[in-house]
Amino acid sequence: MINVGVRDATYVLDGWLYHESDLRIKAHDTDTAGFTDHVFGLMHLLGFRFAPRIRDLADKRWYVPGKPADFPDVAALVGGSINTKHIRSHWNEILRLAASIRQGTGTASLMLRKLSSSPRQNGRAVALRELGRVERSVLTFDWLHNVELHRRVNARLNKGEARNALTRAVFFHRPGEMRDRSFENQRHRASGLTLVTAAIALWNSVYLERAIQALREHSQSIEAYLLVYLSPLGWEHINLTGNDVCSREKRPGKEHSGPCDPSLRLSVLCPPLRDATPTGITTS
């Protein structure tokens, strides 16, 4: 659970380093709120490929080695020089900082908050910022010349937005607001929401696989390269609010004043396919 008043970039590295799964993340894409120069510098030191989609990129200034006058062709876009001397003098310190974050001695979010609070008094913060400016300038050059980079970043960000849209659709209880006061209850509710969205993605994957197999069995050609454009995050075919099945028939020995049977059936997910139940999953 993250306070909405805190910038997203502070917690980007926490998700990378402390996700407690077997995934080996190599690259990360985010929007403008997910990057700072300090994050750029730490990403480079930790060996990650960081490629955020920066809003108003034309208004961002580049940083170059040496004097800005040495680059007359792009002088209007240069915001200043990179202090390479400062990076060299504090190189061992920022390496120790990266190693501490990697080992979990201190969380990345805590370290970044401390560094950002006093960048002028902290030599490591200045050196890390200068290193981040180098990485951000390199990404800007690559972004302006590499169209394929645009497509990859936009495609991955669209997947993330699709997952967020599914989460908003599922979380309709109490108009999509968490009203739990304790941190433990908030975390429990957030974990339950993640579990439901993961279950929907799992079943969508099962159905998509069976649908592709059925089409191929009927001699319909499906190119393998097209499968990467499929997404298991749709929910138009899922009844998220359930079905109330009513009956006017009276049961022997049971009296009720309403027109509906007291026992209600709720259909939240799609009916399971036969022989398509994953191992360890039970359906009812």
C-alpha cells in the first residue's frame, strides 16, 4: 500500500527487487510519474533496462559531456554539462549504495527519499543525479531515432493499463474505495483484488488456448506471430455482478413471502470448459 501523495518513481525499484517471485526482470517501462534522474542512475547501476515514456519530451533538456558550445547543432536542446568529476569522486559511494539496495539492507524507496530530500548537501545524491542525467540523455537520443522502441514501450504500457482497467471493473464494492482503517486489512483487501484479477487472467488464457486449438482442428490457419497480440485481460464475457435465479415454485415445508427462491446462485466467472481445468484448480 502506497500513499497517493508520494511520487510513483520512489517505489519503482521496490517492485523490481522485492517482488518475491521467480521472475527475472530485465527491462521496465513506466509513465512520466515513474521516473527521476536518481531512478535512472540506480537502474543503470543495478543492471536494469529502464525505458519510461516521458511526457513533453520536447521540453526536456539534454546533458552533454564538456561544454554545451561544443554541440552547436543541438545547442537549443542542451540544458547543461555533466559533472563527470563529481561522479568519479563519489563512484565508490554510489556503488555501495546500489549494493545495499540490492542486498535489501535498506529499501530503495527509503534510500531515494533520503537522497531526494537534500540533494545539495549529499554528494552521493548529486553524483547519482548526474549519472541519471547521462542515462536519460542516452534514452532520449535512442527514443528520437528508434521507432521500434516506441512500439515496444507503448505495447507494454498498454498491457499495464489493460490490467488496471480490469482491476477497476472488478473492484466495484463500496464504489471502488478502501475504507479499512488498519494497514493489515487494507493489504488483505488489495491481495484479494489481485487474486481475483489473476484468476480471470488465468481462465481467459485457458479459453484462448482451447479456442486456438479448436480453430486449428477445423483447418483454420493461425499464424504464430499473431498470438503475441492476444490479451487475457478482457472481461466483457464475464458477469462480474452475478445472477439472481428466481423461482415461483414452493418447496415442501418451506414458506417465504417473496417471489424468489431463498437460495441464490451467483455466476461470477464463465462456466468452465470440460477437461480444461488446470491442475490444482477446482470449480463449482
